[in-house]
Amino acid sequence: LQAVPFEAFVDDNGHHLIQRFEVHMLQTGRDLVGRGHRPGGKGLVALGGIDFGETAVAVAAASLLPPTEKRAALDATRAQFAGFPPLSATLAEVTYIGDAYSAYRSGEPTPIVLTGREATEAAVKSLALPPRVLHFATHGFYLASGTIEGRPLLQSGITLAGANQALRGATGPDEENGVLHAVEVQTLNLFGTELVVLSACATGQGVIDYSEGLEGLPRAFFVAGAQNVLAALWSVGDTAALNFMQRFYENWLAQEVSNPSAALRQTKLWYISQTDARVADPQNWSPFVLFEG
């Protein structure tokens, strides 16, 4: 059920459920109890406009990496992707978000916006302190089949600088390959982070465990300490994501009391209210869901 955009359902009167109800998505029933801690992180770290490197033809170079689980994940990724192309709109997305955050949250540290070759896996893993917001505008993926099927934390990931080198079985000077798998995400220190935004395709997918809920990127970020994770259930265009995220941040940052869920609902209701059917199309707003911890 976590793979279903309930808010987009239409009732007998032709209204979407989000127009009648506040819909909340939880990982497990125990999340209703709460974690007993409030986010204390400050500032924004955003990654976008990323240089994934040359999309050279994949070669049989897996042997360059030691025979680990991570290599098995990369082998499965290589089998399904020929390369990760640039996402031109993501640079404007993170630039806008950084400027907006700086304007609304002037009392917090200056936003860190990492682009091009600076948006690295190593930069994410070496954050000195948990930010209040961690935003990724990039490619996301979920490998529904392959040699690692049944290992959801290896099947899910997002791409960062130099990710195409992973498809060649190589690593960069920092010994990272540019693909951040969920199994690595859960080792980050995000205790104090209020919101992780995954403006990337299929980041809300994973394997369903009857007791733990969705096993994938959202769960990995929760294990790392994040309080809320905004993800996409399926593929989204980078321009559509740019437009959606700009409006979401406008709504959220303008709040007197932070409530990402309310800001997300406000954003979706704006889309629904538009008379232009191309803008109001649920494909523009229904993929984005907030997993609340």
C-alpha cells in the first residue's frame, strides 16, 4: 500500500482524496508513537546540477573492484543502465532552493549547494554536522530484479558526481564510485535532520517487509536519523521536479511553525486548483510522498 498514491484517488464527486483528507504516510505502526527527539540540525545542504562523468560504454571491469556485496550491487546496476545522462534542470532547482533557504532562514548557517564535480559521495559522507535539510536533485533507481534481488538496501540508490565511472567498474581518487546505495545511507549521521528530500526517480520504492514497512532509501535515511523523507514513487521529469520543489519550498519556508506535511499538501492542492489541465495533471504532483518518522 505504500506504493500507492492515495491522495490522487477520486471519490464519487470527482474530488481527489487530498482535497478532503490529510493523508500521512508512516513506515510502521510504531512510528505513531514518535521517536522522542526533535530535529536540532541547522542549515541546508543541497546537491544538484551534478557531473556524472562520461557515459562511456560499460566494460567488463567489475574485477577492478573486490568481490563484495557492493560490487554485486554495481554489477546489477551496470546490467540495467548504460549511463546516467545530465539533468539540466537540477542546477536551477538547487540554486533556487539555496537562495530561498538563505532568505527565509537568515539565522541559520549559509546554505551549502554542491554542484558539478563537487557533489560527491565523499562530501555527503563527511558532513561535519547533520544539516536541518538534505536535498538531492539527481537520478534515483530501484533494481527490482537481478543478482541482488531480495537485498533492498543494495537495490536502491542515488547517483552523485562521477556515477558513470561505477558503470565502468572504477572508483575516483577518493575511492568512491559516485553511486550512494541505501546500505551506505544508513551509516550517515543525520540525527537532527528534519527533512531529506529525494528529488529523484523511484526513490520511494523498495521491498515490503510486513513488520518494517518499506525497505529502501526512505528506511535507510530513517536509520541514519532523519525525521522525514520526501521521495518519488516513480519516474519524474527534472523540469517537473524543479517546478514542484520550488513551490514546495516556498510553502514550507514561509510557515511560522515548520510542518513539511502541510506544505506538501498545500503544494498539491495548488496543482489541483489550476485550470490548465496540463498543470493539474496528477502526474505532476502525485509521485511525491512524505514518509514521516
